[in-house]
Amino acid sequence: MQISSRPSRVGDRFEQFIRCMILVAGALVAAPAHAQHHEPGTHHMHGSDGAPVARSGNTGGLPALKILLPQSGNTIGERVAFVFQADDNIAEMTMSSANPSVHLHVAMDETELMPMADQLIQLGDGRYLYVFDLPAKPGRHIIRLYWADPQHHTISETVQTLNVVVKESK
């Protein structure tokens, strides 16, 4: 199901909102995303201090990325509904494609997520919903969305960042 981002009336906007909430609810009960957790210095993308090693390179036609939700400064829980926009259909730019090369990463602290195509819900107009469980301690964190090369090195020109606060679980 694709949702148009250009509603023409208030009723259409409400219907779009309801459809989006149904998609989010369905995604929340789906299987959680798989995360890779790395100890500092053990993943080839990280230096000895755990900081990402940004590889500069020609973005040569990579779809631009933009984080839409949550918004910077928002408080989030352990399960995150993450909405982003890409300028192109990115189904073949995930680790589940037949020949994975440049692919999508979502990262926070030492946790890196590499969404598979079937975990991305198309919302229309290049917008995607990705729902995942966030193994993070309460407090302030930075979530990053970016393209990585086949060796999982960050393509620095594509990095989008988002400041969030993870609330304490009950």
C-alpha cells in the first residue's frame, strides 16, 4: 500500500494519518530488526576508541538521505519507528539484495543496523518506515543514517544525524 503525501482535503489528511498509523502498528508487531553489537575496536569500521572511521568518497549518484522521524530532541523508547526519505527506490541497496555493495546503515553508539529490504516499509514519495528495537541505556544519544561501502566503511558525505533521548524502560 502506498500513501500519497499530497492530500487535497482535511478528510484525506486524516485518512492518510490513519493509514500510516496502521502501517506503524503492523510494523511494531513484526519481528524486530537484527542488530550487530560490536565491542570497541573489533569491527573493521571502528578505530580503537570505537569512533566510526569515515571514508570520504564520491557519492556518485547515491540517493540522498534525510531523517524525517523521530525529530531531533525527541524522547524515544526501546522500539523505534524511524522514518526517512531517499531520493530513489533503495530496495537493491540493502544487505538482502542479490549483490550487496553500497548499503544502508542505521547506527547508535556501538550498535549498527543494516536493514533488509523486507524490513523497510514504503510510505510513498521515497519515504520509508523502519521499525527496530534499540538496545540503549537511558539518556542522550545520536542516531546516524548513512550509506556504507561493501566493507561497511561509512561514506561520510551521506551521514545524517539525529539527537534523541532514550527514556528509561518501565
